[in-house]
Amino acid sequence: MSPSRMGMAKASKQRNAAWTFLRFLDEKGRLATMEDRMPAAPPDVSRWVKLDFAPWPNASADLLVDGVKVAKSEEAIVSHPQWQQMSQELLAPGWRDVLAQKQLTTTDFLRTVKPVLQQMVDDHERSRRK
């Protein structure tokens, strides 16, 4: 499960209306309902479980609610504009090597890739300041 990110384009002409619409979508898990998925906020998950699992009263659907309460947030780096490149060029090949036992350990792989990822983040930040 992953919450959806919503936002408004800088060039939006009707910013107040757009903001009102975004708040509407966020309330009561409406966006999740429109996307036919489980919402991310615990109060919305409780409501969703009651409705979606009504046909199966013996299901332990409350486990979903409990799971959301203890879920950890997504790593911030997956929101980075270069995440796709980082993932495809560095992480995916490295994990394949770890799984194929070509890399010594997961720790070694992570120690190797961390400075490269940090350099990409730093380079991106510098390019935005120009």
C-alpha cells in the first residue's frame, strides 16, 4: 500500500478551486475510492474495511487497519526526481548481484551505492540553483 501524492501545477490558473478539489479528494479517502484502492489514513481505512469487507463478516479485515497504524513511511528518496534513474541504473543491478551472491553482502552493496546516490542528489540540487 502506498499513499498517492497529489499536487497542483505551478502554472494552475484556478489555484483556489484546485486547492478545494485536492482537499475534497483527500477527505474520507475519496481519491483512494476513485482509484479503487485501500486508503492510507487509519480513520479512512476503518471506514473502507467496514464497507469493502461487509460481504465477508468472518474476514479478519481489521488486520489491515492495525497494519496501517504501524506501517513505516516511504523512504523520501523515492520522491526524488531522479529516482527512476537511481533505481534502474544503480539499485536494481546491485540487488540482482546481491541475490546472485556476486556481491559479498547486502551491507557491502549499500556502502558502495550510498555515496553514488548522494552524489546524484547533490548534483541535482546544484543544477537547480543555477
